[in-house]
Amino acid sequence: MIYLKTDEEIALMRESNTLVGKTLGELARWIAPGITTLRLDQIAEQYIRDNGGIPGFKGYGGFPFTLCISVNENIVHGFPSSYVLRDGDIVSIDCGAIVQGYNGDSAYTFPVGQVAPEVMALLRTTKESLYQGIEKAIAGNRIGDISNAVQTYCEARGYSVVREFIGHGIGRKLHEDPEVPNYGRRGCGPLLKKGMCIAIEPMINLGSRNVVIERDGWTARTRDRKPSAHYEHTVAITQDGPAEILSSFDYIEEVLGENRI
Ligand code: MG
Ligand code: MG
């Protein structure tokens, strides 16, 4: 069942997603060699609560933290911990917040200090593939058009696409229909209609696409332990014209300046 949102509901989705964008921007100020990922989680929770939101992930399906923090070979759903970020790491931060009952969801992979050029290229391509997908998020297209755009963009550049985790509809619930895979065939899947809100979130690996779940039951990492990147926006399908991106990387990129991906 795909819920089409009213303009009033989309306005609330804009609020929750803006708060997520601002939270990621706040985290960008702190991400540097020497900080623990648990400290980042505390900063995010405080920021969300201080700004009238509720952490959207904490308690969702039993997930114990505000952020999913996935370093280097970890793909998604990593636990914040006493791990200290080091020069050359990449850190994927996935953040959710609820404002007035509606969910925001967005993710960004940050370089920590000086990152190897081949890993920076992975980040850049993954982020670009997100926008390739968003370009296809137009009323009258189908989900497969988004999926195929992400997949072909990344595979043409020699990267592999994670299959086990995918994007999703979003609204009152964090995960709603439809599913939004990062691989698939053009012209297939549900029809996109005005009022659909979806999270598009490519998870792209430098090596093979194979995934292992760690013993905590949550953390997904690459089997070959090569790095993985993850960028996510929540978007709303409009009547005509491009999708509205409800989340924002602007707050992050203001902080990163010339180091933006
Ligand atoms: Mg997310
Ligand atoms: Mg998501």
C-alpha cells in the first residue's frame, strides 16, 4: 500500500528532513581524527531533541542508537561505539528524525582527514549516482527507472551495487511501500505519482557486492572488507517537473567547504 501525501503532509516531511540535514551539518563540524563514533551519536541525539524532534531510528526494530555509523568496510546499520576515527577513514552516517509524526531520513559518507584517491572517487560516484536516481524520480516514470539509473552509473565506473539493502517509501513510518532498489530494469516496478515520498539511498562498494552481517545482528559489511559508500535523500514526487529533495546536504557542504565530495 503506497500512501500518497497531501501538500500539508509534505510540509511536515520537509520539516523533519530539514532537521536531519541540519543534524548532519552539525556532525560535519565534529568529524575529525580523534573523535569516537559514540560521541557523534550523543551530539546528534542532543541536537535533534533540542530542535523539537525525536531520533527516528532509536528503538526502531530494536536499533539502540540515534545514528547508524558505518566506518570503511561497513556498509550500513553500524553501531556507534568507542571506535576513534582515524585519518584516512570514511564514515557513513545515516540519520533519522521525527517531527510532528513524520520521518526524515538522510545519509552521507564523510572523508576523515586525508583519504586515498580511489576511495574519494568511490564517494563521488556514489553521491553522483544518488542524483542520477533522483533525476528519474518523476511522475509517470517507474521505480525501476530510478533503480536502473543508479545501477548503470555505478557499474559503468567499475563499482558494485549492494542488493540486500534498499531505499523505501517514507512518511508516518520510517519504512513504507514501495521498495526502492539500487538495481533493476527500466520501466519496471510501481508507477511514480505526485505525493509519493521515497528515500533513495545507493550503497556502493569498491570491491564485490557481497555482504556479511556482523555478530551484533545489525552491522552490514563488505565480505572482501573493501570500502563502501552510502548517500541518501528523501524526496517527494511532484505533479510535473523534478522531485523535491526534502532532505539537504547544504548544511554539511557549508561546513566541508572545499572538502565537499
Ligand atoms: Mg537512512
Ligand atoms: Mg532510508
